[in-house]
Amino acid sequence: MSDTSPAGLIRAFIATYDSGTGTDTIVDRPGLAQFLREHGLVNGPVPISPAHHEEAVALRDGLRAHLGEPGERDAEAIAHAQRILDGLRITVTLETDAERVFAPAVVEELRRALARIAAAWAAVVITGEWRSLRRTVG
């Protein structure tokens, strides 16, 4: 069973690309759909447009770049990911559980999935767990 914590989700998302082997498990829309289903971000089949696929890959690449070595960060990838995050709406709930305090505030299923990833990123930044994720980028 996969780690369902925010850090676990971010770790799994950035690990969809392995720079050592060049393996990219979300290189295509079926791969992205499989990742989203395996991590409970969508239920059943989900239509993924080419534009939404590009957003997901760019978000992943930007998170990887941000977590990389400071002198080697790809500023363009980070800026692109930031623009994607700016367009994903999340809301804050009254939950006291860090894993559920942020909730997607968008209707479209794929954008909700990306908003859940954004919420997980917010949670790991708040808890400081993002620092441990830096060691997983490779």
C-alpha cells in the first residue's frame, strides 16, 4: 500500500520521473490516469486533455526543480509550475488534521486531482517535510 500522507503523495508524484534512467511513468495520458487512480486522486476513468496532461507534467517538473540543488534549479520550470499552482483553487477547512485541512475548490475532476497535489505541497511546506523530500529528487 502506498503512503497516503501529503509527503507520500508529493514523493510519489516527483518520483514519476527518474533522471537516472530517464523513465517517466506519466509521459502519456494513460500513465497519468493510472498514477491518479493508484493514489486515490480520481475514481475510475478520467478524461485527460493534452493541455491537462501538460499541466500535470509541468507541475511535477517544477516541484522536482524546486526540490533540486539550489545552484541547479530550473527557474523556468519552477515559474511554470507556479503559474499552474496559481490556477488551482484550494480551500481551507476547519479540520485539524494536516492531511485534510486543505480541500480542492474546483469542479473538474482532473483539476481537483492537481489541486489535491497542490494541497499536499502546502501541507509539506507548512510541516517542514519538504526538506526531507529534497533527498528523493534524483
